[in-house]
Amino acid sequence: MADTPSQPPGWPDNEEPDAASPPLVPPAFEPPPLPPQPGLPASPPYQPPPAQPGPPQWQAPPPAQPGPPPSPGYQPPPQPVASPYQPPVPGAPPHAVAPPNQYGGPGQPPPPPGWGQPAAPVKKSRRSLWITLGVIFGVLVLAIGSCTVFFVTAIKAPVDASNRFLSAIDDGDYARAISLSDPGCSLGMSEADLANAFQGADITYNLNNSSVTNSSATVSGSFSVVGQNVSSIALQLRNIDGWKICGFNAN
């Protein structure tokens, strides 16, 4: 019988002799200390680095301790806002001071697009007014002129007929005087009647008053006959295709 090799001391009996042994951990390396140098202090022995701390563990915070209330933080005093009003220049008229403008001043935002001073009101043209007034004035002038012409014509026509009648008597042309009269209203006045009334005497007259009513008129004025005591005359006329003498009255 062969001899069984001897077991190492302390080897367990229930383990095989060829079982793997645990690995050997080499000892930590420590460098040899350096020899002291002359004039230099000796270096301390090598210390391994401290172990890294593990992950932080949550811990409940300690209860807050009552303390004095926090003091308010420092607040700077408000800055005064610059007024847009500018004092007037000494010696300048009151209207020379421009009103304050909220836009365009120092530190002010620019005015919005299209903003500006209010536009001056547009003056309305009065051309149509003047044209209307001119037309009205022209119509009034024409109306007044027409009335004046009508009035002068209406007044002047019987006066002219009376002047022609008296001029024929002054000339002694009693036939022409009868032709200027209206037989329908002269009550049969004839050349003999005129010759007997005036007897060829010179007459003087000035007709300065007249009145017209429709187709009848009365013309009067101063009148004198040589050798007779008369001072006025009034002639009656009628308008039938022109003014004609109907009669007269001298006194």
C-alpha cells in the first residue's frame, strides 16, 4: 500500500487536497521612505487617501426655531418724474410757450405712425355763396330798374301830352290842340272854344305835379295868361291808344 501524502497542517479533513485555494491579496504598496536631504525637513510617511464618502442620506431638517421677524429689504426712494412743462423764457410773450407734448421729449417714446398736431380746419369756399348773392343782387337791380322805367314812363307820358297841348295853345294853333284831345271825353271842346278862351294871348306854364290812376291822369302846375288873373291849371287826361286831353281848368 502506497503511502498517502501528508496533509498540510490545519487542512480540513472534508476538503480535497486539490481544491482551489483562495487568492492571495498582495499587501498594499508602500514606497520606501526617502532618505533625509541635508537642509530639508523629512517628508512625512505616506498616508493612503481617505475613503470616498457614500451617497448622501436624507435626514429630516430640524424644526425651525422662532426668531425675530426678517427686516424689510432696503428700498431705494422713488425717483422724481421729469415734468414735460418747460418754464417760459424771460421776456417772451405768453403765447410763445409751447404746450407740453407727451411724445418726442427726452426719454419719451416716439409718436405713433400718423400722429401729429390736429390739422387746421379747411376753410370752406364761399364762391357759391357769392355767386348766389350776385344773382340775387342782379335780379333786384333789374327789378328796380324795370319798376323805375315803368314809373317814369307812366308819369312822364301824361305830362308830355299836357305840354304838347299847352304849346299848341301858346302858338295859337288851336286846331293842333284839338287834335291832341279826346272827343269822347272833351265834352265837345272845339277850336272856337279855345280861341274864345285865350284870344291869342301868350301863356306861361310849368307843370310839376301829376297823378296816374289806371288809365286816367291829372297833371297840374303854375299857369299864367297875359291880361288874365290866373295862376294855376289842371289838365285831365285819358289813356286810349295814348294819352289824350279830356279837359282843363285854369283859375
